[in-house]
Amino acid sequence: MVSPGTLYVVATPIGNLEDITLRAVRILTEVALVASEDTRHTRKLLAHLGIATPLVSYYKGKEAARAEPILARLVAGDDVALVSDAGTPGISDPGALLVRKARDRQIPVVPVPGPSALAAAVSVAGFERTAFLFLGFLPSRAAERHRVLSGLVREENLLVFYESPQRIVATLKECLAVLGDRRLVVARELTKLHEEILTSTTAELLADLAARPRVRGELVVVVEGGAAAEAPPAGEELAELLAWYRDRGELTLRDAVQRVTRDLGLKRAAVYQEALRVWEEEGKG
């Protein structure tokens, strides 16, 4: 019986090709196949390294279909390297599905660590608190982005997320409106020729980036955590709990309803009607 091959999850440079590790070069040379998020991008990297290993495309949206032929090669005994366009696969890039399916079939999965935009940005952020919550890419829709950020107002750990140059200004506006004017780091084009690490407050960085004719390159944002969460009053009636959230002014009526419904396991319709009454009382006062 043939022993299965090994799936290597290989980190590749996020910009500067000198960041490739010696181990990554060896693995990419020795495996039978490289599964790549973008074969055009990876082909340039392999050519630079003098590596001629065959490539196969493995990208988001087609992960399930693309995984099966790769798994068949692994079952047959071939070693395969999984790479993304840049950085570490499986961190906001394709890879998790293939890794899970490989483990389900008792195929060894081995990480080959290296460059990561996430780790690089946090390492130069300079915040005293080093614990962080990684959010990947925030939702592209404004309403959904607002909902996600609203739920993180009192998160004490750093908030770290990726953002595109097209949405960075809109996202910083949302951060300012929901999280307040916090200390912030925006890392742009990490390890590349035009690398830029901006450190200031949300309002100042928003003004800076909004004034530019165009923002280029992928970005990592590191936001200072909030103050320790003050617990809502225990054992209070529904109306008093809603009034507590209303008076703190951190949540909209809708968000308060969502949180109370979730925390207390009540029906949303009933909580919403009570919230309307509570918010109306504030208007009369």
C-alpha cells in the first residue's frame, strides 16, 4: 500500500523576494506539484528562484472542485506545496478547505512558516498590548461593516484587519464613527519599494488618506483596543437594561435590540417593541 504524500502549507514573500526562507525554497523544489492561488504570480516567483516544479491553479470560488485532483495526487504518494499570492495560505487566502479535506483522509499536513502581513504589521505597531483579534477583511457592505465594528466597541485587544485601497477611506470613517478616535497604525505595501507605515489617530490618518489623489497597495490596519467593558446591570428588567444601553450612547436602537435578544434569548419582536418605547421616553424627556 502506497503511503500518502505530504501537503506543505508554504509561506511566500509578501513583496520582498529576499524574505523567502531556505526551507521554503527546498520544499518548493522537492515537491511534485505546487498548488497556487494565482499560477501567473507563482510562476514568476519560481522562475526567480530557478525552480521548475509543475503548477496547478487553486483559487477561491473553485476550492472544492480544485481540491479533489490535488488530494488524488497526495493519496497516490506525491508531495504537494500549497501557496497563496503572498504570505501564508489560509489567512484570508484559500487553503482551509484543502487542509481540512487532507486531514480527513489522514494525509499529513505540514506548515512551512514565513512571511505574513498580519505578523509584520503587528510587530511594528508599537502598542503595549500585544494580544489582538484578527478580523481578516471587513465586510464590503457599509451596513454589515457597521454591525461588525459595533460589536467590537469594548474589545480590549488590538483589532487587526486587511483592507483594500478602494475602501480604506470609507472603512476609517466607519471606525471613527463607531469606535471613536483611537490610536491607529496603517501599514501599506509592506516589504515593498513604497512601504509606508502610518501611525497616528483615526481622524488624522483618515484626513491624510482622504486627501490623497489615490491610495495604492494592500493595507493592514491595527486599531488600539477599547477600554475594559463595563458589565450591564445584572438581574434588571428588560426596560432597565435597554435604558442602560441607550444612555451609554454606544449602540443604536437596532444594535441594542440585537445584543439583548442574543444575550437573554428573547424574541426579537418583543425586545424591539420595548426598545422603541424606551427610546421614545428619552425623546420626551
